[in-house]
Amino acid sequence: MGSENPGIRMTYGNFLQLDELLSLQSGPEGYDPAPSNHEMHFIVVHQAFELWFKQVNRELEEALHLLNVPDVEENKIPVVVSHLERCSEIFRLLASQWKVMETLSPQDFLAFRDRLGTSSGFESWQMRTLEMLLGLKSEQRVGGMDPMEHNRKLHSEGKLSDSVMANMNRIDELPSLNEVLSRWLARTPVNGVSGDTEILQNYVEDHLSSMVEHGESVIAHMVKIGHGTEESIRPRIESGIVGARDFLLPDGVANPARAGLLYIESYRELPLLSWPRRLVDTVVDLEQAMLLFRSHHARMVERMIGRRMGTGGSSGVDYLDMTLKYRIFTDLWAVRTMLVKRDAIADPVNSNFYGYAADN
């Protein structure tokens, strides 16, 4: 055999395009003087964030594509879960990455802060697109800050490329993961049947009755052990039931997605529902990982600049703290307040449909 041609052998550096990658830490063209080690550290950390954001966007689009169909095949659910689990782990990694930024002292940062100009983390269009893919709406954002409006302005000023703007417009036209997840939940077979309004209504009413019955036992128990009087405890229990009714029966009619979600969470022992419940839990885990990322970001910034105004003109830490209130998958969190312990609800109807027999 002849020896391998060294001119065509793939190397580690070539595969990763390291020459080009490692030439990107010197600041924008004409940047003078060259970045100090502290400024280079700041650049490397944020470039690493953007590389991971690129991966998250890719994973979310893959998951969205798999769920955005009229009938999701069962064998696709584990694939969706794997995409979203990767996103969760990336955000946990990024949350810990803020610790590296904390090795930069306030004075180290102030030495080059002015060179950032008015640039702001809000202008991370990859972070904005992943939020859009998940389903964060402009009206939910602090101060109603619309990333599309802001980036269209940057594009009109020649500060954002045509390709980036085109990609943002494309993503803006896609349904969000929250929307397709809701449509998927609405098709959950409740008591062995999917989409039957009467069955959904009866199931929800039965669950609310179980909540009422369970609530009475809780009141009696709390009074018995001396943790309050019936007059002080009952309003809280009944308020929870009223909230559950409003959530599950808006306008008096069962909401299919919320009823399906409640069914998945209530009957976790049913084999056919094991992967759907895993998917629901994974989405909750992803949002929790993002909240952890935002919280660590806010504390790092407070440690670095205190309560100064942000470089982009925001209120700095106060703005970042307000983003901790962001919730996209609100139904997935809310349903947990209305679950009842398994032995306090009826056994599932048509349990054989789910690969489970009640008398096993």
C-alpha cells in the first residue's frame, strides 16, 4: 500500500478551522490598542456563549420540526427529548461559565468598559432567536422590548447583516415550541380517546371533584394537628380549587391541551404516557436551566458593576433581575398545583389502551 498523501490528510486544526477561530479575539477591525488579557478574557467568554447559542438554536429547530406535524410518531418523542436535554445541559454549563467572568475584577472591567460603546447583551440575536423559538412573546419582555423591532433598526443602519436579518425573519414566522407542544398535548388520548369534548369535560369535572374531596381531608387534618382553624384554612383550599377550575375549564369548557397535560401528569404509571411525561418534564427542566442561567448572569453583573446603568442604556442588574420573571411554558408549571395524590383519583378508564391493566 502507498503512503497516505500528507497534502489531503485531515488534521485537528483543519477540521475545527482553528487558524480562523483563534484569530477572532483581537476585537473588531481597526481596534487599537490590542485587547489586554482581561479584555481578551471577556471576548472569549462571550464568543463561547454565542457558539453554544448556535447549538441551542439548532437543537430547538430540530425539536420543533419533529413536533410540528399533525400526528407525532411515538418513536420521535425520545428524539425530541434528547434535543431538549442537550439544551438544558448547555444552559447549565453556561450558568457555571459566569463563574469564569467573576475572575475579572470590577477595576479590570472598568479599564476597557468604555470600548464596548453602546453594545448590549440584548443585541445577541442568537439569544433572542432561541427565546422566539421557545415562545417568549414581545409583550412578555421587560418594557415590551421587541427584539425584531430592535434588530430591524440595526439592519436599516447597516449594523446587522442581510443574512442575519433574513434568518430572524424566518424564525419569527415559525410556530414556537410552546405552540406546537400545546397542539400536541391537545391530542392526548384521555381515557383511551383523543379529541372527544364530552370525555374531556367529564374527566376534568371528575378531577375537580377529587380535588374538593381531597381538600376536605386536608382541612380536617390541618385542624386536627393544630395548624390552623377551618375558617383560616378553608379559603386557601377553596381558592386553589377555583383557580384549578378556571385553568382547566376556561369559559366552562375543558381546555384540551390542559386536560391532556393533567392526564399525563396524573397517570404517570401508564406505559404509553411515560415518554410524553418525560417530554413535559424535559421542557420544564429546560426552562429551569434557563432561569438558572439568567440568575447567575444577574449576580455576576451585580458583582462586576453594582447598580450601574448597562452599556446598552438598560437599568443593568435591575433589568436582568426582571427577566427572572420570564415564564414561557406556564401551563406546564401551573398544572402541578392541581395534582392530587394517585390513590385519591379514580383509576384510568380503558387502561389496556395504554399497555396497562389495573388489576396487574
